[in-house]
Amino acid sequence: MDAEKKLELIKRNTAEVLGEEKLQNSFKKKQPVVYCGYEPSGDLHIGHYVTILKLKDFEDAGFKVKILLADWHAWLNKKGDWKFIADQVKKWERAFKKIGLKNPEIIIGTSFQRKPEYFDDVFSLAANSTLNRGLRAMQGVARDIDHAKVTQLFYPFMQVADMKALKVDAVVAGMEQRKIHMIALESLKDIDYPVPAFIHTSLIPSLKGADVGKMSSSETGGLISIKDSSEDIKKKISKAYCPEGEKNPVLDITKILIFPVFEKLGISRPEKFGGDITYNSYEDLEKDFLSKKLHPMDLKNVVGEKLSEMFKKIR
């Protein structure tokens, strides 16, 4: 695969790419490294799947994929006690082995984050930042930020130090991580590490509608996780906000998750409603939906079916 095709693959369905030139330069390496970090707490859900698919794009472009199960970050962010988090790590390790990546390196945060040289870097980064900057960086990811604990302020600086410790050329994350990455852009020089490329993926909106915000693990009845049965997934999609002829969360899921996996989408419907149709691109499907040539229920049915198929193997 040539550099142009690699770049096209990596950039598809992204919300933002920071450092495109750095990304292109990394193609010259024998095996550049990309990583994404996850707090192992709760169930994997379709929000996580967005970044996983982007890691798959990187893998196809010749990158080594490192997955950080950030157990210490989860503890700092008040996601549970150490016993709970250790149990979650085991579950997440099993899930990632079924996720569809060829040979990801799965790394537990505390396996390297307790080394003296690592905390030398963390303290060097923190020494050159203000409390307000640390708080702002945590706004998109912190639990109960209005009552933030001092330990939560270590989170963004540890995340920056992780990039050096894991020797990464590129970072994949959702847009909620952007403020932390801005700290990295400005401060990695303080610990003598070159700034990697940052690839930010789009956030899956709440199934209740764009006005509610992104899909959240705290969302009652609307979160689609790997524990959900096929029937549960189809039921949740059937209840999703999906007004005829308007942009909606089901369309977003179709674009961000379904087409990158299946590449085309066949929809079965009676002849009186137009008959069966196959879409070879998301753009064609969106055009028909917005012009009311594709009914919301037909879209919901196929999206529920394809999501169930994607999650069945992991489950």
C-alpha cells in the first residue's frame, strides 16, 4: 500500500488529524507504532468500537498496534477499587483478543507506570503546568469534575508520559481527549520526546438524539454494549431517535461503524416500498434517507442486524 492510500485509510471517518506531516513521515519507518488507551471499567460498547476500527485501519496501513489498559488511570478517575479494576482488566484482555485486530500488543498501565523514570517524566510535565490547565484538560474525561480530587490532576500528565513510555508515532482517541493532547503538543519537549500525530475519532451521539450529547455508559436504555444480546441491540436501535429525512444517531452509526466493516449494505423491503436495494457507499444511503426514499424503520432494521453481527463474535 502506497503512502497516499495509507493516509486516505487512516483519515477516513475521523473528526480531526493533528500532525498529518508527522503521520506521513512515520510511514517511512519499518513498523511505526500507534496506541489507544482505555480505562478498563464497565463493558466495552460501540463508542469504544469506533477507536478499535481506527486501530484496524492503522494495522492495515502497516502500524504496530499497542492497546493500553489504563488501570491506574481508571483508579485515579474514581472508576472503582483495585479489585474491581483488576477483574475488569481480565475481561477487557479477553475481549480485545476477539475484537478483530491481528496482533495487538496489550499493555497494562501499572506494568510500567510505577517505574521511577516514568514518574520523573510525570512530575516534569506537571511542574510546567497550572492547576487550571490540568482541570481544563480533564473536563472531557473526568468523573465528577466539579468535585475533582488532586489525584485526578495527575491523569493528563500520566497520559502524556505514556506516549514516551510506549514509544508511539501516532495516538488514536475520541474527541473528548483533545484537551489532554493539547498539553502533549506543548509539553512533550519537556521530557525529550517528539510530538506524535493525533487522530481523533468522531463520538457516537446518544440514541436519544443529538441534543442529549454523546452516547454515555451512564445512559439508561441507550448504551449498546458487548453484553447486549442480538435482541437487545435490535430493540435499542428500533427505539432510537431517527426522524424521516433528518440527520440522526442511526445514520451516524451507519457511517462510522457499519460501512467501514461491511463496505456495502443490502436492505430488504417489500416491492410496494421500493423493493430490495444495495448501497455501496454511505453517501448514497444518506442521500436516499434525507430525500425520504429510505424509511427510518428499514434503516433501523439493517443497522440493528449488522451491529448484532459485529458484536456476536466478541460476546
